[in-house]
Amino acid sequence: MCIAAGLVFLAAAGWLLLQTRPAGTTVVVTGELAGEQTFQIETMDEPVRLSIAGKDADVVVEITREGAAFVEADCPDQTCKKSGRIRRAGETAVCLPARVSIRVEGGVGLDAVTH
Amino acid sequence: MKKGTMTEARAKRLTLFFLSLAMLLLLLGGYLSMANNRCEVTTYAMGSFVQQKVYGRGRENAAQKAANEIVLLEEQISWRVEGSDIAKLNDTAGTVFQEISPRTYDLLAMGKTVNARSGGAFAVTIAPLSRLWDFDEAKNWVPDAALIAESRAQVDDEMLLLDNGTAVLKTRSHAIDIGGIGKGAACEAAVTVYEEAGITRAIVAVGGSVGVLGEKPFGSPWQVAVQCPEGSGNVGELSLSGTVYVSTSGDYEKYFEVDGVRYHHLLDPATGYPADSGLSSVTVLADAGGLSDALATACFVLGFEEGKALLAQYGDAVQGAIFISKDNQVLVSASLGDRFVLTDDAYTQTVYEG
């Protein structure tokens, strides 16, 4: 009973943290085979589609100003696509068969960039 | 036995404690998320992303309407769009006055004023030159000098006549291209939609031009970063509230290099070549979006001293400016006060009277 209440408390605290976390500014794509690539999403003019040949699967990652997402994967489980679009600092999505991960970093709470 | 009862009572108390704390957190989170309830949409227009953050009642409709309005504006002012006001004026150059939309008319009038006040550093009739260099197509070669001289001679805003909602170009050799002020004008179109919809907190960015309305929930200002002219990252941040438009003209945006020389898209009508005034970027804050775009371009072409003098002619319509020189000096107008904070220590900040 007590443990369950503790869990509810932890879940509430976690949810609160998520609410207050700022949107990120950098998307880092890491592939075990492909290496690491970083994108400054706030200053991107056009969406980037990245085809990555992975270990046991090939994936396509789409990076836009709104974040990043796995949009294509030729593996059977398709788990990575279910992560949807990630956009908040600290969020990650991974495709295990391809050994590719994407994460958002560096949320400094900016609203816009003039350039 | 007694010990067991104690533990049970304690466990109950602990359970109650955790549950009430969780309830409190949920309430707090709910309040935060309600106040932070915003509509964030990204669309694509004018060759750029259009990013909106709109708070308050009716935000979704307002954002949708603003996005539509920007598309409509593009259809009015892009010379590439068949049937746009500008295409019409270019097509009928050398003939009779044409009726154009009030918005296009106002933009052209504003552009002509900046042209006159800047001694021609900004021109709405830049089309012969801008089409010759055509940075959008990334041809990556320098046009022939004779062609540049010929095109430059055709850039003359006095050849555009405006009269009571109508306009005409005096001869066939002139043409209009106001692509340089489209993004700022688009920000203004969006902010106008927000205001009409009763929205009091919103920010819109069309490419690198930004329009701000009000402030964020809980009264904190919007944070708008100024991009670093070299590489990625930012030079500093602006804290903005109220209604203000921010535009930046920089030599890092669209350019190509030939034999180690950078040819950027900010053309100087006086020479026909990319402007070389010792600056790598200028940011202008103004009370109108098209105006901030036009002034940023003019200031980039003129350089710091003359640019500063141009902005002074606009009085309160200009809230401030940031000039970044090629030798990494960041010259910030005193009017910005502590609203600008330098964040890149590779640059040195100086405040100037303005």
C-alpha cells in the first residue's frame, strides 16, 4: 500500500518534471556503424532526412525544427517509429536492431533565433 | 505485536503523506500545463519555416489563420508568383498604373522611404541585380562585370511611382523584388491576425525574422537568440516583450565562395556586388516587420556609422540594433539596455548611443 503510494508520488513528480522541461535545440543522431551527427534544429531551413544503414536494419530519421523521429525502419518490430517525434531536451528514441539512437539536447528555453 | 501495530499506523501515515504530496504535484503540474497551454505549429512558406507559438483562448484558430495569411501575403508580394501584385507591376512596366493590394502598396511605400533615407542602400527595384546573381538558384559563379554594371544602372526606386493605391514602373527595364522584406512582413501579418483574434501572447518566426506579441505566461520575456555569424550557435540573447519585430541581415546566410572570396546575397546597389562594409551581421528591432527587414539590409550595406545614422532618422519606430563587425565587435544600441546579453566570449560588446 505504502509502496504503491510512493510509486504514485514518483510518477506525479516525473510528470511534473516533464511539464517543465524546456524544448531542445540540438538533435544528436548516433549510429553504431554510422557515427555521430549533430543538427542545430532551430536554424534549419529545411527538414533533413537521414538514411542510416544500421547493424540489422536500415532506418530513416527525419529531423525538423520540431524535433526528430524515426520515419522508416525495415525491421519487424517497428518500435522506434512508435516513439514518435521527440523534441524536448533529454528525450531519446532508439532503434535497437539498427543500433541507432536520436536524442534532443541543450534546451536553453529559447523561443526563436534571428538570423 | 505492539511493534507491528506501530508499523501499520506509520505505514498508513506514510501512505497518506505520499498520496497527498502526489495530489499536490498533480495539481501544480496541471496548473503549469494549463498556463503553458500553447499551440505550436510549423508550416512552410516563403522558402522558410514558419514557426508559431501562440498562447490563450482561440490559439489554434489564430495560428491556422496566421499561417494562411502568410501564404496569402506570399501570393501578393512574390515576383515569382504569377498574378501577384509584384508580378503584375513587373509585367506591365512602362505602361499604365495598376491597382495593387493595400498591403503591397504600403510595403512598397515603406521600401521607397528606406531607399531615399539610406541613399539607395536598400532598393525595392533590386530585381535586375538580384536575378542576375540569383542566390536562390545557387549558380555559384560571379556574373560578368559588364552585366553587373548594366543591371546596377536599372536599380532605381524613383522609377517606381506610387499613387493612391496604384503603382507603375516607369520603363520596361525596371523590375521589383521585395523578397528581402517578405519574411518580416509575414511576421507582421501573423501578429496582426493574433491581435485581431484577441491573442495577447505569441511569437512567430519566418526564417530568421521574428515577431513578438506580449510576453510569456507568468510574465517572463520571450528569449530570442541572435545567431553567430561564424559557424553555428548564438552570439547573444534578446529578452523581448510587447510588440516588436526583429530582423537580421548577415553575410553567412546565402553565399558561395570562388577563389577564397565569399559572395553573399546582400547586394550593394551602388556597386552591384555583395556589400563590403566591415559588418558580418546587423539585427534591427522595429515596430513593423517589413521595416525591420529593410533597415537591417540597408544597415548591413551602409556599415556601422551610416547605418546608425539611418536608424536615428526613424526615432521611436526603431527600438534598437546590434551591429556585428567582421573583427568580432558587437555594437549594441544603448536603447536595448539589458535586453541584450552577450553569450559568446569570442566577441566583444560595446554600447553605442542610439
